[in-house]
Amino acid sequence: MPDPLDFVVAIPARHDATRLPGKPLRLLAGEPLVLHVARRALAAGAREVWVATDDARVAAALEAAPVRVAMTAADHCSGTDRLAECADIAGWADDAIVVNLQGDEPFAPAAGIRAVAELVAGSGAPMSTLAAAIDDAGELFDPNTVKLVRAASGDALYFSRAPVPWPRAAFAADRTRLPADGQWWRHIGIYGYRAGFLRRFAALPPGRLEQLEALEQLRALEAGHRIAVAPTPEPFPPGVDTPEDLARATAYLAQADG
């Protein structure tokens, strides 16, 4: 029986990442990082998997994989801009569901990739993402952990690097632990869109809140667009953004194989 969920996955893979130059081609268990990410997308059941890159070496590393490559401009400011160009190269219809899987997520669970596609298909929102519960005060107060607040409908109300929401009385007394009656969410940086919205979103000017928090997804909220949010069905292991992350990922794979 054919899969009723029809979606594509697009993976932005800029070669010259600031903190890990040549990141897509860094070896993990003897294979390029971008190849591991592409396999996760294929495992999720995507109709097509595209890698949007600015470097022919990344394209060459994927020659034997059942994925397509879009050679995009080198001067894109964000992965979203790169994927908007990929959408035009691929010729996706405006109603096509596109999952933006970051090129540094070699362990992204297939169920999570499908979940953001299902959320776009079922929610009516033009954009979707995932979240995981926060149960540690240190994580809540870490500005590198992006938090989000959800409406009763499940849509995102706000994303922030600050610890939100702020339980005034509880944190006035103690900020080393989380009060039992609260709920906090960590944002997971995977997105689903309709292709037409992806194009419109990339064409919007950066928002004031986006620039203050350095969080691109705030551009959509500030412009009045819905972002549907669901709890991740499976944990997302940490991505690879630094040499230390790559070493941890190598150890993680070795432990899994052992």
C-alpha cells in the first residue's frame, strides 16, 4: 500500500561552516557527515532527498547515494535562503511538503523527520517544528538552548534564548531547580513547510525580534504566520557543530556498534 504522506527532505550543506570548516565532508565512521544525514532522511520515507550545497566536493561525496544535489549560491545568509533556491531548482509545487533537516544531524530519528511533515499535512499551518521537554534548570538557563512557549492549540507563541516562561514566585526563591507545576520546552531545529511558504519566508526581511534573539524562526511569528509544534516522538541526539561534537559523535557510533 503506498505511503499516504508525500514529502521531500532538503538538507542545507554549506561547506565553510564557521566553527567546523568543511563540516559536510568531515568523516564520521569513515564516511562524510552529509552522507549520514542523507541516510536518515531516506530512512524517514521521503519521496525525494535533496542536498543543497555550494561546493562541488560535497556533490562528489554524494554521487553514489540515491539523493539529488542542488548547487546553490555561496553567499546565502541562512540555510532557509539556500533551501528556497533549492525549491526553485527542484521545481517543487507550492503545496509540496518540505522538511528542512540540518546538515549536522547524523542521528536525527526517522520518526522525528516524519513528524514535522505530518504536522504540516494535518495542522493547516504553513510551518512546523518539534520540541522536547526540559527537566533541568541548567538547560533552561543556558542561552545556547532555545526555548519555546506553546499556545493551547500547540502553535508556537514565542522562541527565546531566555528561560521562558518565568515562574516569578518560584524563581524568586530558588533558581537551581524547576518547580514541579511548570512545563518548559527545548526547541529542536528541524522544520517542515509548504514549498510556497518556504519561498515567501525566505523573501521576508529579517524581523526585529529575529535580530535581537538571533533566531530566524521568529521572522515567521513576527510576520503573523503560524508555526505548529509537536513533542518529538523520539529523542534527537546532539548534532555536530564543533570538533568536540564530532569526537562525541564518533564515540556514540562506536558505542552503538559495540
